[in-house]
Amino acid sequence: RTLLFISAGLYIFGALGLEIIGGYWQFFQGKDLVHGLLASLEELLEMLGISLFIATLLGVVEESRSSLKPRTRL
């Protein structure tokens, strides 16, 4: 459960937080190196959040599959 919250936090901070900061920077400073770095960091955090979310879900599925008892045929 903790990893799900961490992945959601990474994605939301990247999508909303850095989008606001990047927009603020672009409005007052224009498009420069810092704005490019902010945009790259925003995309990186979004991708890390989604990747962590998928990995966590796959771990949950694997754990639930291994706890199931195999059926035997009669």
C-alpha cells in the first residue's frame, strides 16, 4: 500500500507541481535551460510514478497468485 501512495505522489507532483513551477518560470523568465530542465524533470517524475505503480501492481498479482492453491483433477 505504501508503494502505491509513493507512486501516486511522484506522478501527481510531476504532473501538477512541476507543471505549475515550469509555467511560472516560463512566464517570468522565458524558455531557457532551466525551463527545459524543469520540463524534463516533470516528465521523469511522471514516468517513474507510472513505472512504480505498474511494478507494485504486478507484485501484488504475483503474490496473490502464489497464495492460491492449485486445483487437482478428480
